[in-house]
Amino acid sequence: MTVQHFTPEGMLQPAPYHHVSVGTGTRHVHVSGQVARRADGSRVAPGDLAGQVAQALRNTAIGLAGAGASFTDVLRLTFYVTRWSPEKIGDFMTGVEGVADEIGLRLPMPPASLIGVEYLFEPDVLVEVEATALLD
């Protein structure tokens, strides 16, 4: 196995992500920040955090596949969410859970950070996802 995800005893459980990942491969794959846009640039799920999370993760899966990787190879995910507040966690997780089976994202997720930001590059972009993977 190239990547092992786990949460050692004594760390917060349950959490929607594992706290630790160990990679044993030699080829790094970095997928830049993905947003809720189709390949033609059209917007997906304007104003809908769950819908935008799902599409951004779909786009991340496409990027990983283009490099010969999948979510099983992901060491770490980083989410940037505009105007974040704790009340949004339900919508955020609805987006993650709604697309997980489709894209092969096992839950709990790999180690992940959710970072609240004031805004991203365009006003309608609510979430951006970055991934780092490791391949043999």
C-alpha cells in the first residue's frame, strides 16, 4: 500500500478525516485548487456549498486520474471555504458524503484542513479543494 491513513488512539475520534497518513511512494502528485466549474468554465451549484464541495471534489478526482492517481493515493486534502462559520459544517459534509462513493473517496477522509477565507478568486466561488498524493 502506498498510502496508509489512520487515527492513533488518544486523538480526537470520531472525526470526518484521519489524523495521520504515511506515504511510501516516490512520485508526488499535487492537484491545484479545484472549484465548482465544468471543463467549459460553466458554474455548478451557485450559492450551494454542498453542491460546490461535491463538484470541486469531482474535479479533484479528474486531476488525480490524469496523473494516474486516485483518492486512495491522497496524503492530504486542503479545503478553503469562503465566509466560513461552524454552522456550515453540515452543508460541507453533505457535499463530501454525497460524492464520496462516486469518486472513490473513503470516509473518514485522508488528513484534511478546512480553512475559512474571506473570498476566493471570484465572488461566486464558495470552496476550493487541493490534494497531495503519493505514488510508487
